[in-house]
Amino acid sequence: MARVVGRGAPTVAQAVSTLTAYGVVVLVFMMAMYSLESRSRRYVAAFALGCALSSSYGFASGAWPFGSVEAIWCVIALRRYWSGRPART
């Protein structure tokens, strides 16, 4: 039986490209929020979200050191947000 291309489970190449696209979007979001942190505390919270998403990308891609570092940055950003300290200028 011939298999119809485009049906069924995604190929490895499709899965990798989806993961790569997710990583690019998440990292661009994280860096954009980092650059806007000085404007408002909500950008600090958004940066924490970006770090959490980047961490999930790191673990999903098999780069556990990257995932671990991003998880630590997420905690640091959340502590800055909750402490009410103004963002760096």
C-alpha cells in the first residue's frame, strides 16, 4: 500500500520545523519583553512568561541546560515583579 503524503503522523522534519518555529517565536517574544521592561512592571511579568516559554522550548528540544537557565531567569523576573521594584533604566 502506498502512503499518501500529508496524511497521518507528521514526519520528523515537520516536527522539527514546528519546534524550531515555536522556539523562534518564543525567543523573539522574550527578547522584545526584555527590551520593554523599563516601561512598565507588566513587561517584567511578560518577560517572565517569555522565559518560561523559552524554558519549555529548551527542554522540548533536548537542550536541558538552556531550559534550566531560562527557568531560573523566569523565577528572577517573577521575584522582581512581585517585589514591586521598578525595572532597570
